[in-house]
Amino acid sequence: MTLECKTCSELTRDSKKKSIVESLTDIIIGFVMYLPINFFILPMFAGEIANQEIMGFLQITAIFTLVAFVRKYAVRRWFSKMRF
């Protein structure tokens, strides 16, 4: 059983639209989230940054990676439940 071309085209277009909206939403949420995170996290590591200590850099990277993973997961789950 195959779908009509019109249906396939509509699904592709909707999927692309949904992907664009999801990406833009993720970027905006990330921007808003990282402003206060930068404000609080980076001063905590000012000494490590000034001394160029690798462990400080790895800790900062781990924090930002964890936040990004949780944010991306939440946005993806949110959009998978939405109907466009």
C-alpha cells in the first residue's frame, strides 16, 4: 500500500516546517538559558580560566554539555508530542 504523491509531499513539507520551528525554538531557549548560566558559572571558574587550567576547562565544558543535552532532549520530546 502506497501513499499518494500529494500526501507524501505534504508530510515532507510539514516535517521540514516542524524541523525549522524546532531548531529555532531550541536556539532561542538555549540563548535565554545560557545568559544566566554564563553569569553564574564563568565567575566560579575565573581563576582556572586565568591560569589556563585544563581541569577547569573540562569542568566548564561538562556543565555546558550536560545543560545542552537536557535542553535538546526536552525540546525534542516536546516537539514529538506536538501536532502540526
